[in-house]
Amino acid sequence: MTYLEMIIGGVIAQAYSYMERTGRMDSFERFPYLHVLSERLKAGHGRETEPSAREGAGCCEWAERGMEQEEYERTEERYKRILNRLSGGADDPVLETAVGLAVTTALVEEFAAYLHYYTGRRATIQLAFEMCGVFCPGYAEVTKKCKALGQILYVEKKNPLNYADMEAGHELFSYLAGCEPPEKMGVERFFCENALQPMYVRDTLAGQGAELLAQDGIILHVCGRGGRRFLVKHIAKRMKRDALIVQSSLFFGDGHEDQDEKLIRMIHEAFLYSCIICIYEEVQKKEKDGKEETAACLLRAARLCSEKGIPVIICTESAEKGMEGTAGAGGKQGADASAVGAPDRWRVVFMELTPLSREERKQVWHGLVKEDEWNEDIERCSTLCKMNAGEIARAVEQWRNRCGISQCEREESLSEICCRILCGNQRQPLGTVLIPRVGIADLIVPEQVKRTLQEICCGALMGYRIYEEWGLEKQYPYGKNISLLLAGPPGTGKTMTAHVLAHEIGMPLYQVDLSRMIDKYIGETEKHLDQVFAFAEKGNVVLFFDEADALFGKRGEVTEGRDRYANMEVSYLLQRIEQYDGIVILATNFYRHIDKAFLRRMKYVLKYQEPDGELRRKIWESCLAQTIPREKIDLPYLAEQFAFSGGVIKNVIQSACISAVYEERPLCMEHVLRAVRMEYEKLERSISPQMWGEYGYLMDESLR
């Protein structure tokens, strides 16, 4: 006989005795199954008398017949532990009888019908009181008992509570049987005995959170981006309790009843397995349902947990509207436990996770890779990649998986991995993220320009020193971005410079598509701009506006309605660029068209000119790779004779190579000169026989 069978036998016998005492004699006559079951269980008990539930609970000698002692003792120990926790360690026959009634009605359907036939209801707290000899209990005592029973039973919402049905569910029986907690969609179970990565920064927050949750009626609200659930796990580990980490979407049902039913299941599991509950906000759900609705739903769920005595934590990206009026005064990195305007029985305490500083990111990187033979530049990663601890851990894990692959075979660099983690699966229709493959050695520009570009790279990688070590933080509270304007004729290397800078700094390049950025509808362009800057800030990329004069043009006099809104777009851009804390590059062919206010905000302005003969010769040499099969090419002649920009020279080489492949011949001067002629015609420049000089014989009559 199992321990639950013993409980069932005791409850049935106790109910039969109660019916007889209240004048309902021979109550088993209409329910023969209960009579047979009672006799069988009585025989299993090895006693001739009908014991009460409380008497039966102490008769362990019955368990030795036909069952394993270990299973019996486990169920008995867990059952008694529940009763002890519900009653606060006291001997409470009413609670014990109520739990027994709920368990028996759930497992024996005819007993539920038996109670309904004679009392009009199933298991209720009123029946438990009456079976214990109290026929008119005080309502305060009824409420107290129902609140305690609600931690493990489904208690019907009934007025008055005396006659609310009580029902035992799957969670209770799984616990008593010693089974693993039932899995639920959208719920992560953290076991406190499991190994957990240490908190390399802000470890004191876990201790503060554990101390707060040890107090009655405290709801801890962890807000901020990055590391919220990780902090929850450390708080649970400090409290030596498991944690149920629940998606907020589980509580967005058709109505409050649906939400409560899901939450009550969580509460039962949390109580039985001594867990804390964490409800974390899903960003997509918040955007869909609105901030106020999300805040109200999360707060309502948290209050229900707190009222049932379960420690509860809310995790959101920000302190939601709708929580402030009932929340405690919170602060960064730990919170004041005082509550302003909160009800006496519970209060919300805020704990804000601010973004990690560069030094904190460096500590996390070092902590995660200290056991590896790490060859990457930790200083560069911690400076450039503004990641939280969880994102850094994912980057390290993914990079570690590639350590056995040679550098040339690796699909991604560490910076590319970081960018992908930061951007996630975010769709970005307003631009393209590019991984530059050209370095500063590939850029052929005057030495002065190259030095400026090297200084810009140094500023991106080491600029923190002037704020942290040289003490300029107070003088520059905002506007710390690196902004560069590239101006000059087409083909002089502006776009290539943007790629070179991103490559040298070690960041992806986010090139904005102006055709999709500018919208004819008022206000839409500003929305697009906000999306672009938000993506660049999150993805940690170099932001690049090509043909920038289309957006950053001069504001003009307002002569019609459209002018006013065009000026507003430019004003918004001015404000947003100053707030942007990253690297932004603008390129334009029309320097004079750029608004002067933008020029003031540009840290660097580089004006590109058409290359002179010496630079042109270097560009020709760099474009003619050694791998190209070719005859002798007269580079000094080409550089002196044709005043082309670098972009045009690249076009000439490409066209000449295609012509050579078509003729199945090595590249020669004839192919190059034909491509030069095509560029002249495209640029609408005049062509004369004299311009070919000593190579005129190569140009036949059809090409002259």
C-alpha cells in the first residue's frame, strides 16, 4: 500500500464518520465503490477500526505490506513537509484535513461525487472545518487558511470563501511522487546546485537582491539591458533556491482568468520546490501590446506571487510606465527598499543594470578567457564592442569553437562575431552591413591624409585615455563621437577610405541606403533616421552616409510648407549626430552644399583632390596585380598622359582585363588603350590621334 492510499483511506473513513455524526446514516449505501474501497484499504491497514486521517498518517507499520519502504518514506516525508510549511510548523488539523480532501477528490472520482451528493459541493474549507468539529469558523481564519492552501491547491474564486472548491493538480502529485518538475513552454528551470559562471563585475548586486527578497512583501524589479537573467540566477544561488524564469508572454491571455490560471501553476511549483519566480519581459511582446499594458500585466502577476509568499523578480529593459506610482524608490546597482505610495503588504524595489563601462567589459573579457591561450586583443575588444556580459560570453564561446580552424579558413573574425551577436537577427532594410577587406596599405593618398586617417583610428581605439586617464570626462559630457567628412570629386577614394577606416579599427561598416531613407511623407524620414542610428548604436558599427549632401544639405528660407519640414529633417539630424556615441563618416562630392552646422560637428574634414602623376602611377601599379598574365605595360606613360582619378583607373583595368579574356590573350597596351578610349567617351572628353603618342599604331581606323 502506498502512502497516498493510506491518506485516501483515512480521509474516506473520516468523511463517513462526519456524515454519521451529522445524521446522514449509512452514506455508503448509494456509493458501493467507496464501501468496497474503504474495506480494501482498511484490510491493507491491518486494523479493524476506521482510523481518522490524522491517526492513519502516523501508522508507518502499514507501509511495510506490499510496497518498498523507500518510496513510502519519500512520499510521507514530502507530504508532511508540505503540511508543516503550510501551517508554519504548528499542528493544524484543518489544513491537514483540507489537503487530504483535495487529494482524495482528485484521485477518487466517486468520492468527489459522494461529497457533492451530501454537501452540494466537493472539497471546501468549510467541510474541513466541520469535519474537525468547527461548524461556524471565523471569516478571518477562513481567509488565512485559503491563502495558505492556495500555495499548493487550486482554490475557486468564490464569495464567501467558505464554499470555494479546492483541487489538487499535477504539480502536487509530481512533487509527492518524487518526479522531476513538469516542463512548461516558456519556462526555464534553474537549479541552484548547478555550476554557474561567476559574476566578474557587480557581484554585490546578487547579495543585495538576495537580502531584499528575504524580506516579506518585496517585489524586486531588475531593469536595464544585459545580464538580467544571469543576475537572477546568482540571486537564486545566494538564496540556495531554484528559480523559475518565465516569459511574460505566458501571462498575456484572453483575460485575467487565463493569466491567473497559468500563474497559479507557477506558484504551486515554486512553493513545492522552494523556487523563486522571475518574470522577464519580451521586447517583441512589449512592442505589440504597448508599454502600459505590459507593465500592468507584469505587476499584477508579481503581486499575485508576492501575496502567495513566493519571492518574485520582474525583469524589464526599462522602468515601465505604470509601475512608478506603486514602486519603491530604486537606484543604480542596488536599491533603496523604501516604497513611495506602495501598499503596506508589498512594495517594488528597483535595481538598474547600467551598461558596462570599458573597464568592466575588460574585466569580463579577461575573466572569460583566462584559462585559454588567448591571442586576440582584449583591449581592442573591450574598447570597441560595447557588449554586456552575456553577449561577451557568447562571443567568446563562438570564437573558441573556431580556434582549431586556421585563420584563412575562418568564416568570421572576432569583430564580425561580435557584430552579429549585437545585431542579432534584426532586419535592417535601410542599409547594408559590410565587412571591409581593404587596409590602409591599399589606399593610395597623400601622406598627410594617410597620417590623419591613422590618427582617427588611434582615436577610436585609444581615445578613452584622454577621458579616463587625462581627466577630460567633465569637459566633454557628450559629443564624444568620431565624425569624419570626406569631400572631393568622384573616384578620388572617399568610399574606399570609409572601408579602410572600418577595417583598421576592426568594426563592420554600415552603409546607409539613401534611396530608402528619404520619404515623401512628413515625419517618415526622421523615423528612418532614428532606426538607422539605433541600429548603429546596438550593432557597434561604423555608420557611413555616402552622397551625404542629399541629407545634410543647407537649410534654406521657408517659402512653402515643404521647406519647413525639410529644415526640420536637417535640424533633427544635427541633434541626433551630436547624441550619437560612435563613429560616423559622411562622403560628398559637393562640399559647399553641406550645412555649416554639420561642419562644426565634424571632428575631421578631409578634402580629396584629383591625384597627381606620381599618385596615378602608384594607383596603376596597385590595380595591375602580379597574378594578371600580361605583356609590358607602360605605366609612366599612362600615368602622365591620362589625368584619371583612382576610380576611373580601376574601371580601365577591369575593362581591359575583360577584353583580354575575350580575345584569349595576355593583357597588353592595346587592351588598356581601348579601355581608356571607352572612359573618354563615357566622360564626354575630346579624343584626338595625337593623344595616343607612340602607341597610335595600336589604334586601328575603327577606333580613331
